[in-house]
Amino acid sequence: MRLYMTPGSCSTGIHILLEEIDNPFEAAIVNLLAGDQFKPDYVAMNPKSTIPTLLRDDGTALTEFQAIAYWLARTNPRAKLMPGDPDGDALVMEVMDYVVGTIHMQGFARIFTTSAFTADEAAFDVVKARGREIAVKGLGLMDAVLEGKDYVAEAFSIADAALFYVEFWADKTGIDLPANCLAQYRRMRARPAVHRVLREEGYR
């Protein structure tokens, strides 16, 4: 398999899952600032021009964080990336969808890609502030989910990989993590797979 990724982005979560399952894969860097995602070869593989993209062994490409994470969990059952019971699996999907769809796409996206939300540069600060509000509120909701638990669904799952990357962004942008999120974030950073991923992506 080959993971098309950008260091420090949402694809870091998928990178972590691939390290957790310990199956051979290649990492291919997509330089978003240089526009690699719009090059013909990449568009032919992923017409959405997004990351991450997972090129599977059969030559087909899978896109969208949730879809890739779910596929990795289902095709690698020994890794136990999902709880395996209806309630646990539903919680994992609920958290992962909220993290990606709201905390990331509505919150941090306003901070990192402000011009996608307004063409008025005079409004940039307002848009970024709104993004910060959404991210802070979302992390607070996730803090409640983590109450009394080490991970989202007790044991590590695909939801924790998603939550980790927005916690990582919060850490890098000066947003204080609430207590339970901070504990989960530190617990994640102590995992060997996460340590390897951060080192490989150029972070400490």
C-alpha cells in the first residue's frame, strides 16, 4: 500500500493507524502548498485533490479519513482498531465523524485555510476567531466523552487517531486542551507507533 500524505496534517492519523497495524506500506509526500494535489497524476487517482489517499494493493484508491480508517480496521481485525460490538463501534464512528466533520472541517479549517471561508482579508481575524471557538467547543465535548476512560472506547481505536491529530493542532496553535483530552493526547504520544510517526514526519 501507499499512503499519500502531508506531514502534520489529518493524514497523520492514518499514518498512525498504518504503523499500529504494522503492515508494509510506502509514504508519499503531497506538498499542498506547492499544489501537488492538483497535478494530473494525483487528480487521476483522487479527483477530489484531497489528502489522505490510500492506494491499495489492488491498485484502487481510497479517500476520506473516515473511510480509510474504517477500511483499515475491518481488514486488520487482529489490530482491534474498533471495539467490535454495536454500541462501541457506533461511539467510535460518532466521535471520528465529529472530529473530522466539525472540529477539523469547521474549526481548524477556518484557522488554517481562512481564505476558503471569505475572500475579504479584513474579515480574516473574525473567521479565525470563529474557527477557534468551534475547535475549543468541540474539544470540550470530546473531553466529556473521555471522562473516566483512557481512550474514546476504553481501548485504542480509530477514533483516537482522529482525535489525536486535532489535539496535535491545538497543541501547535496555542489552544489549551481540557484535562481528559490532554491526558489522552499524552497517552497517545507515548505509544510507540505515534512516536515513530511524529519522528518520521519531522516532529518531536
